[in-house]
Amino acid sequence: MKLQIFHETTYTYDQTMRRSIQMLRMSPPKTARQHVSQWQLTLPAKATPWTDAYGNQCHCLVMDQPVQSIVLKAQGVIELMQTDQGEPEGPVPPAVFLRITPLTQPDAAIKAFIEPFRPTVKSRPYLGLHDVMLALLNHMPYEKGHTQVGFTAAQSFAVGKGVCQDHTHVFLACVRHLGLPARYVSGYLNSADQGHVASHAWAEVWIGGRWVGFDVSNSVGADQGHIRLAHGLDYDDASPVRGVRIGGGNETLDSFAKVESLNFTQQ
């Protein structure tokens, strides 16, 4: 499956932004199921490439001239292979992803929700976690406008509605509470519902010597048109753009992503 991706993120400021430093994780890696045919970042200044502790491809973008807006563009072609083998261990031992972060701290309500699933997940991890995924989406349906970027798993779970980031954080909180390593993955999704494409997120759990993906927002395994960008303990580790700035006042964020299949040609 060949997919063409276009992603544009625009930051607009109501005052002059004097200086900023941004860490970009907008370059998809080559994996066993993901071949990068071509990829290009269009940025307002030269960025320094580097690799973070998780093995993600990153760029450091420094803006040291006054601006009113910043536009970040990523585009390219990715070929996805048909495989259900999951992802290999990678440079970081799976046990690291047992660590609970402020965004994935389970509260009493989350612990009470996940505890009945413990026997099933222990005896049949893959099927048991699919049961968890379905129950979680039933508890907090996908719906925009009820949560914010900084919401913790406990806050999102209490609201009872959320988006892919919220679903992933709660799922991670549940799985780690059961004693299984789990990590946050950011990326794109080839879906008929384009509302799930921009800054999509899912979870991966270490099962049977591999990382197996779970897309809670769509109730599917994360091997059906999922294009990975980065992974980490939570959103803060894997977000496509994260940074600090001096000046700028209030900030407005506008992000647009589009994924199209190249497997069919027009007649």
C-alpha cells in the first residue's frame, strides 16, 4: 500500500514572537512494515537533525528572528507492507515502558475499570487487550472539544469523552497498571474519516517478544494504514512539534493533514 502524506502546521501569534526553539518529530522512520519512498520537510529556517533516546528521527528548529507566524510542512510517500509481525524491541528495553508518567498516572477510577480485565489479559494478552480497548472506547467515545492537550489520563477518563491522545494515555495507564510495557505512538492514519488523521496516536504493548499496536479511537489493531512518526512514554515524548518561545503573546494553532492512497490511478 502506497500512501501520499501532506501535513501543514501553522502557528500564528498576536504579538511579535522574538525567539523560539522547537523539537520536531515529523520524519517517519524506516521499519519492517514501513518503507519511506520520499520525504521532505519545508521549514522557515535550517534545522539540525538528531536522534533522540528512543531512536526517533528529530530536528531542532531555532527561530532567532522576529516573526508573526511559523509554518511547518511535511510531505512524502510511504509504502506500508502487509505484515502482522509487530515491531522489534528497538534501542530501549521494553521494561523502560513500564514507567508511569504524570500524563499516564492511573487514579482510583482507572484502576477500578481495568482490574476486572486482569485475569483475561494475563491468560490471553492479545485478546484481553482488545477487550480493554473496546470497553474503553465504550466508556469514553471519540468526540472532540471536551479535552485539552495537557489533560492527564485521569482527567480524560473522568470527562468520559476524548480524542486519540486521550484514549492512548488512558490505555497506557491501564496496561502499565497490569504490569505490561506499553508506549505512545504518534503518526498518521489512512482512513475514510479524515478527522482521525491529523496528529493521530495509538498505543503499542510488548506481547510475545514484539510491540503490538492498539488503536483505541478506531477499535482496530494499529496495522491498517497506520504510519508511525515517533514513540515514547507519552505525548510529550512523541509529539510532532514541541518547543518554547520568547514573546508572541497568544498563539493560534492550525494543523491540517491529508493521507491519500496511490494504489489506484484514474482512468
